[in-house]
Amino acid sequence: MDTSATVADAKARRMTNFRWVICSLLFLATTVNYMDRQVLSLTWKDFIAPEFHWTDTDYGNIAAVFSIVYAIANLFAGRFIDWMGTKKGYLWAIFIWSAGACLHAFCGWATEHTLGLGSTSQMVSASGALASAIAITSVYYFIAARIILSIGEAGNFPAAVKVTAEYFPKKDRAYSTSIFNAGSTIGAMLAPLSIPPLARYFKDLGIGNGWEMAFLVIGALGFLWMGLWMFYYRKPADNPRVNEAELAYIEQDNDTAGESAEKKAQVEDSDTAVIPFLKCFRYPQTWAVIFGKFMTDGVWWFFLFWIPAYISDVYGFASDSGTAQLLIFALYALTMLSIYGGKLPTIIMNRTGLNPYSARMRAMFIFALFPLLALLAQPLGAYSYWWPIVIIGIAGAAHQSWSANIYSVVGDMFPKSTIATIIGIGGMAGGVSSFLINFFSGRLFDYAAATNMRFLGFEGKPAGYFIIFCICGVAYLIGWLIMITLVPKYKVIEVNGQKHN
């Protein structure tokens, strides 16, 4: 008996798990993605605003421009990823956003030289017309850097979801998506623990005002990730780290055993055929994704961009204070519950036998109920600042669970060749909602503070935050109702007369 052959056969039958290594890389990319976009929100109030004389409206304008460019870029990023392929497309995306993140560090220097100022102290002590000129000029430079960041970051989710469809069968996609999507939560958790202390550390060393180095250090992480991606990623069928057993598991949805060669060829052709871009908008499935993202993404981005300012404005804790860091960390730690949200549709499918879409929509209805707690965030905050943090953390977990399932809905109903395009279209809709909520939030908060506005027992900025929390609370339920109206039943897109697998 040839024992060596027996051992080799056993190893061949034992499935490798390299798909989870790929999932880990997607998780790391998403973590870096969210850390890069968080640097500004965690430094503007206490480090940047005093130097450039920014108001909430100035910051809201920067966040809004980032969001609308991100929205437009998403419209093309998905198509770019489908055209370029996941390996090269992902590399281009993270290179562009990392370069954009680092460019923020030079906005102060550019402002000084544009206005002919000799030092940062001149900007800080400026008043009147000079202070206004500094604010306007610096905002334009930050917007320029933010535009580059947003163009690159638009490629992250289309690429990551496409890779997930390449490396995971349908039944595992929501769970694997929830894992890599948790990178957004981990990035948001690590950001308050690392970014304000980095800024404070370099400021104490006398290296600028500290915030510049925070942008450079965090921005450089993306370049490190690029090396890992180049080394590890290949498509499953071409990857020597994926054995036959794992490849069969990954491609189980394509199992057409017993079918004719003609039938197999038709199925393969359906899965690789590209739907023309404009034709994508003819499908109600596309519009369901658009409205699902439009109604809800702005909520998450509001939390991401404004919670540090909320803690400072309402409770008086600076972003680099221990209490503020603990509160933000706790908030995003709660959102880690979203990992279990990715498993819920699978549990529903196993117990009820429902198809993937019906199971996801049932799970998403449950997720849509939790953000209603945001209606209580501001009232309960009068008793303790921990209440709004816990409530927003729960709402954030619901959002991430919701988001992971929307991404998986795309993989359920569209061919792999068009997944990144549809994700990009959905990302565009989410970016538009983020633009609207950030643009109007900055103005609302400045107006509320200036007029001492009253709303349901609150006044000033707390009243403004309460209005936004009310909008955030009902957004998911409205989004779910629109989606189920547009696509009441599971319907797979057909290309060339064949359903994709």
C-alpha cells in the first residue's frame, strides 16, 4: 500500500480555508478605510478649528462635499472594478485614498503660503477679515484633499463585495460580508483611541499642530495593505493556496452536474455577461438597492462624522479627553453585534426553508426596528451621557447588519459580472443621502446655537441634534417598506435568457 499516496489524497480531500484569509484582508482594508475618513472628524473640533476659525457650517460643507463626490465616484467605481478586475482595481482604489488621506496634512502649509502668512500662530490669533480668509482658504484646500480621498474610498465596497462573491457561496456571503464590513466598526473604534492621542503627542513634540502627523500616519497604513494584497490575492481557481475541496465549496452554486454541456455553457455565459450600465436602471431590484442605501447610509455617516462633535457640544468632552475616547470606543464596540446580524438570514433559511431574499428581508425588518430607539437618545441623555451612546451603538449595529444584507441581496439577484456596478450605484445613493444630512446638519446646528432654537423641550444645539436623531430613527423602516414594495418576491436577474447562479 502506498502510504504517501494515501496521505496526499487525504490532504487533497481536507478543505483549505484560504477564503477566510481573503476575508481578513477585506476586513483590514475596510478598517483602514474608516480610520482614514475618521481623522478629520476626530481632530477638527479641538485641533483644526481653532487654527482655521471653522464653524459647524464649514465642517458640514467639507463633509457634504466629501459625501457627494463619494456618491458620484461610486457610480463609476463599481464599473471600474468590474472592468479592471478585483486585484488591480482594489490596488488603485486604496492607493488613491491613501494618497488623499496624506494630502490633508499639507492643507495648513498651503493656507499659510496662499495668504502670505509666516506662521501658524498668525492664523490662530487672526480676527476679522483675515480670520474669514483663513477659514475660506483652508476649507477649499481640505475639500480638495477630501475629494481625492472620496474618489479612492468609493472603490472599497464594490471591490470587497465582488471579492466576496468570488470567494464565498451564496449561503455564506452575508456572514462573510458582515465580517469584512465589521472593519468599519473596528476602524471607528480604533480611531478615537489612536488619532486624538497621535495628534496630541505630535503637538506636544512641536511638530505642527499635531493633526498633520495624524493624517500622515493613518494614511500610510493603506500603502502597507497594498503589499499584502499583491502577495496573497488571486482568483480562487488560480490561487495555489486554494485546494480542490475548497474550490468546489466556493463554486457550489455553479454545480450543474448531470446537465448537458449546452446548459452548462448557457449558465456560465449568464454569469459572465455584463449588463449594460443604463439597462441596470430598468430593474426594480436596482431601485430597491438604491432606496435601501439612500434612506439609511446617511444615518451611519452622520454618526461617523458628528458624534465626536456631539459629545463635545452637548456634554463638553474634548475629543482627546479620556471620557470622550471611552464613549466613542464603547459606542462602536456595541456595533460589533452586527456580526451576528450577518448570520440571522442563514438561521432563518435553515429553519424556514425560505429563499435567500425572503430570509434577508425578514431579517432586515428586524434590523429596521432597532434604530427607532434613537427617538429616545436625546431625552434619556438628560439623565446620563451613557444613554445616547448605548442607543446610538445599538442603532449602529442594526445599520451594519442592514448594510451587510443589502450587499448580499445584490449577490443573490445579479450576475457576478455586474455586482460591483450595482454596489457602486447603491453607494452613489448612500453618498447623496450623506451629502444631504451633513450639509443641512452643519447649518442646523449653527442656526440652533445662534437662535437658541427650541424643539420638544430642548433648546440650542441639543434641539438640533434631537431633530436629526428623529430622522435617523425612522429612516430604516421607511427604507424597508420601499424595498419590499419594489421587490416583493425573490426574482433573479436573467441575462441572455438564463438566470445567473
